[in-house]
Amino acid sequence: MVNETNQVLTKDELVKEAYPLFINGEYIESANGAYFDVHNPATGEVLAKVAKGTKEDVDKAVEAARTAFESGKWPRMTAAKRARLLIKIAEIMRSRFNDLVRVEVLNTGKTVAAAQGQITQAIEDFEFYAGTIQTAGGQTNPMPNGFFNYTVKEPVGVCGQIIPWNYPLMMAAWKVAPALAAGCTIVLKPASYTPLTAYMLADICHEAGVPEGVVNVITGSGSEIGPYITEHPGVDKVAFTGETETGKDIMARASQTLKRVTLELGGKSPNIVFDDCDIDGAVDGSLFGIFYNTGQSCEARSRLFVHENIYDEFMEKFIEKASRLKLGDPFNKEVHVGAVISDSHEKVIDGYVKLAVEEGGEVLYGGKRPEGPEFEKGHWYMPTIIGNVTNDMRIAQEEVFGPVVVVMKFNDEKDVIRQANDTIFGLGSAVWTKDYGRAHRIASAIRAGIVMINSPISAFPGAPFGGYKQSGFGRELSVETLDLYSETKSVVSYVGSRPLNIFGL
Ligand code: NAD
């Protein structure tokens, strides 16, 4: 591993022994001085200890963010200057790219290729919003004679940003970059499994010149400080990514203070393969669509619908290629599938596979922890393919959030659309066909925020990302995200030549 000074950094140089909280531009101990351990999921070893923040610490972080906001320095900074700071953040991230990748791999067990892709995108998010804010603004509106109206976009205020463990730095960037661009201040709470790169991002923001108190990072028990952030009267907006059940809790709690809320939640995304597709392309794309990031992906295409005319050929190739996916040391560039995040999550995944079998499903590949000396430590699960499934089974309806795909045969376009939509979720979806009329008919009929046509990937800065139904609401990664961090102020002025005397007195 090489950093900007071309030195090879060891794990001990990269990862600090202890991470206090980052509040008001400095590292401080939590109110009770407590820490918790953070692990490497691929080996199970302890990587570092991280401060266990309390409600008192949330108060401090919110106060710092509120003071930074009220001082006006950040929200009123010119767009050009704020854009330069966002670019500076991106430049520092780029110069520390290898360090960020390495820490992300150590803390998540994901493959180095996955971390490289995600951190590249995290950097591009800052660049994207640096460009976007230069043209963002209000508008003038047609008014009756004598009246003039313009709107201005103003930052919504202090934002609580609560993120999951599956894409730690990328999720942080999806939230921090647009919030900073809009002029908001931030209390960021990373997931307890994966807080390290959030602290690195806070350092980078500080180094780039973001004023004190604008970005604060607090770690600690999600079930204790998460609700406290959500209910806090000093927080104007909560932006959350995580499980649908947690999202419901957040929405209910946020209602008490009528906070602005955006929710990026779970999914059970359909992947529809028609008989006129490029079969090899669809096989490769479908493999990536589910097994990328060890299936721990909100938009994982975990329900695979294959047309009956090509079912046998497709499945033979799909299973054969799945059997060639290499698991193991995430730093080995030949490895395709990394570790799962924790022991308890490994058990959840295995529990779902057992449930599928109880429901009548058949394990066509995988269905267990991989064997071999490399897998004696850490948390692992084989890419798993389950056939003989119907869409009403729990395995087809509930989010596993692991490397598990269920396969269903279909023969009718209308019926596959019905089944694809027969879910509480509506995040991602994919269709594989050479018939562009059909592709766009499906794109129109699917009730999901994202449709991929002959593509296994969809998340690019500029392309809105978010869900329909119980996959949440609000969009990230796009120009419209800035609106979700802004209030619209309408300024109406009377410009007529005679004073208005509406009462006629
Ligand atoms: P989670 O809901 O358990 O936790 C997410 C975050 O919320 C963590 O920081 C956690 O500490 C915190 N938290 C926990 N309880 C809370 C509460 N009551 N109030 C406030 N905060 C609380 O989710 P997870 O297991 O970390 O992440 C996996 C989930 O995230 C999956 O469902 C996945 O689909 C979803 N996800 C969605 C997207 C998207 O863009 N839609 C992206 C990535 C992940």
C-alpha cells in the first residue's frame, strides 16, 4: 500500500488504535470515556477501538453544527468558494485513495476491487456537487401586474445523517457531499461495524478547510443515539440509509418535530431475463447483480426471473460461472467475493437459506459457509442459488442482504411484470432483452426507483438513486438531492407605481 508520499503504510500506521468522536473540528472523548471494538470481518481480529458516544455527546455535536450553521459563514459562503472546498476534499481523497481503500477493505471484508470502485465514486460525488451548485438556484415566476416573485434555495439547516455498513465511505459521500453543497451542517453517524472511513472523511473535510462544526462524526449504539438524533429538536433533517424497519421508526420519531426526512431503505429487486437477450451478457450481469459486495447491496438483484425458453441454457451457465467465483482474502485481486459483515449476519443469511429449503426451495449451488483453511476465521457465505421458488415464499419476499438469489421461470411478459411488482419494495430492477420496445415497456411498468436495461450497474453521480414503496423516498446522487437539503423561500414584492390600498380606506 502506497500513500501520497510513496511510502508503504502498514495496517498499524493506517488504522489508529483509538478513534474518539469528531466534534467541532477536534477529536474528543465520549462523555463517559467508553469505547467499543471494531473488527475485520475477513479475519475476525480487532482493528481498532471507537468511541461509544452518548446522548450528551449528540447534544454537543448538534450544538456545534447549530453554531456553525447560525454563524452564517458556511451557509452564506458563495457557491464558487464552497465548490472549491468540495473539489479540495475530492483532491485530498484522491491523494489518499489507496489508504482509504485499504482501510475500507480491512473494516468491511469487501474485495479490493469493490472498495476501489466505491471510493472512486465517493470522490466523484464531491466533484459532481461542486459543479452542480454553481448553477443551482431559485427562479422567477409569472405574477399579476405590479408583483414580482423570485425564489431562493436556502440550506435546510442541521442534518443528522445515519448510514449503514455495506458501503461505508460511499454512503457517507452520498450524504455529506450534497449537504455541504447546499450549505447545511452535519452530524454524521456511521454504522458501528464500519466507522473508520467516516472519521477519515471528517479529517479530510477539516484539512480541506471546511469550518469547525460543519462536519461532526459521532459513533455509538444505533439503537440509543440513532433515535436521539432523530428526535433532537436541534436537528432540522434526518437523512437515513438502512433497513426498512429502522426507516419506519425514524419516520415516526421525526414526525414529533416535523423534521424533513429522506429514507433510502431495503430492496428485493427483480432481474428479468427474456429469451431474446444476449445470454452470456445476461449471465455475467446477473452474477454481478447479486454477488457483488457479497450480496450486501440494497439494490442486489435477488429475484431472478428467467424465460422458460432459455431457462436450462441460462441456468447451466449461471451455476457454472457462480462455481468459478473465488472467495478469500479480500486483498487478493483474484478474489471476486469477500466476507460478510459479522457472525450474526452470517447466521441470518444461513437462516434464510434453511427457511427457503423448508418452504420447498432447492439449493442449486452454495447454501453454506465455504470450506478450507482460509475460512476458519472471519465470516463467510458461499454464493447461493435457490430454485423451485415461487414469488410468494418468504425467501422471495424478504431482504436477505447476502449472496443469495432465488430463481423463477416465466413465460409471459405481463405476468412477469406482475410478479416483479408483487413486493413491498421498489428499489432496483433489471431487464435483459434485445427488444428495446419491450425494455422500455418494462421500464415504464416496474414500480421501482431504478431500472437497469442490459446493465448490472446503475449508481452514477447524476443518475437519481432511491426507492418506491417501502424502499423509501427521496433521491440521492443527483441534482434533485440538493433540493432535499434545501428550503425554497418565495419572495414576493409589490413593484407597482401606486401604493396598494386593498381595504379601500
Ligand atoms: P440498519 O437499519 O440496522 O442501520 C443503519 C444505521 O442506522 C446504522 O448506523 C445504525 O446504527 C442506525 N440505527 C439503528 N437503529 C436505529 C434507530 N432506531 N434509529 C436511528 N438509527 C438507527 O441497517 P444496516 O444493517 O446497517 O444496513 C443494511 C440495510 O441498509 C439494508 O436493508 C439495505 O438494503 C439498506 N441500504 C439501502 C440503501 C439505499 O440506497 N436504499 C443503500 C445501502 C443500504
